Amino acid sequence: MRLRVCLTARSNPAYLEFNHSYHLASVVYRAIERADPVLSLELHTPSAFKFFTFSRLMVEGRKFRREGDRMKLLSPNAHFFFSTLRKYIGVTFVEGLLEKPEVKIGNAEFVVSEIKVMKEKEVGRREKFVTLSPINVTTVEGNGRRRIVDLYPDNPKFYENLRKNLIKKYVAFYGREPEEDEVRIRVVSSKPVRIRLKNTFHRASLMVFIAEGSKELLEIGYKAGFGERNSMGFGMVKAV
């Protein structure tokens, strides 16, 4: 299930932090909790896949001006996309937004003006994707004091760990191994970014890439997100 959520700022001008993924995730989780507290508790289970992702907030016509670490919105209209493998999560999210359409993203107040169900693409064995939110992939390094390291596409581990993550999501969702588990990715363009979640920065990549191989795994990435931390606003893509 894929949604487009349209928002209108309640103040003019409105100011929004560039690092707003955490605040947008709070909007998502609060809406779900409002409509279904039991589902909300399930989604707060540590280390469990949530099977949803969302994009960054997009200002209409990219009409904003940078002021330090904030953007001054020159248009009151903005939107973001939401995607999930579990239709019930999407339905619950919509119900929560309709129940209370006033949302706060950081210090900026918005009202939900429209929610549109988008047509999902039937994913094939070869697709070209563009990220709507950056892809985060990690590895664990060190024997003694082990630490998590963010990877960029210039590291071969990026691709293998991305593939393994898709397989883990597939197994967790369907309860079985995919019939085919090969995924090959060719990066067309890539831009490194740093995203702050609370007080921690995570390195990730905005990408245009071509993915080939398992249709089952590409569908997982398209609907639930590529890479890690999808439920915090990482790894959403569109097919082009």
C-alpha cells in the first residue's frame, strides 16, 4: 500500500528542520497509536522489522530558502509518501490521521489536507529506482569493542549487506526463504548525506540505481524499503 499525504502549514512562514526524519516518524507512530494501540505496541518491538517506510517531506515546487539548519517554507503546501507491505498498517495510519489531522513536525504545525492512495508498480526482475529517502546500510566491525559502521556504495559490503537485509525481511514477512535470492545493483548516481535521529548522525546515500535479480526481493525493497531503519524514514524508493 502506497500513500501520498498532503499537508498545509498553519503558519506563514513555517520553518522546518532539514533533519526532520525523526519528527516525521513521530507523526506516523502517533497516528497509528491513536487508531490501534495494540498495533502500535507491536511496532515498538525492538529489532523487529516494521515493514513500512516513508519519504522526506517535499515542499511544493521546492519553494523554500535555507536558513542555517532549517528551511523557510515559501509555500505552505508539502507532502510525503508512505509505503508498507502490510496493508493494515497503511489503513490504520490513515485512520489515525483522519481522526486528528493536525500534526506537528518539529516546531512546524501542519494540517492534513489530502490523503491519496497511489497505484503501486508491478515490480519485475529489472527496475530502475530513485530514492525518496536515503538508503542506510551498516556493518559491524572490530573483535573486541564491536561498533556499527555506516556504509556507502563505494564499499562492496554495501551491496551484500543490502541483499542480506532484503532476504531477512522476506523471511520475516513470509516465513520462508525466497525462491531466488540474487540481487545485483548498479549505481547510476549517488550522493552521501548525514541524517540526525535524536542525537545520533547516520550516514546514508541518496541514489539512482538499477536493480536486477529476484523479483520477490525487489518487491520487498520497493514496498518496505531498501536497507535499514526504514520505519525512521530511510530507504523509500520510486520506480522510474
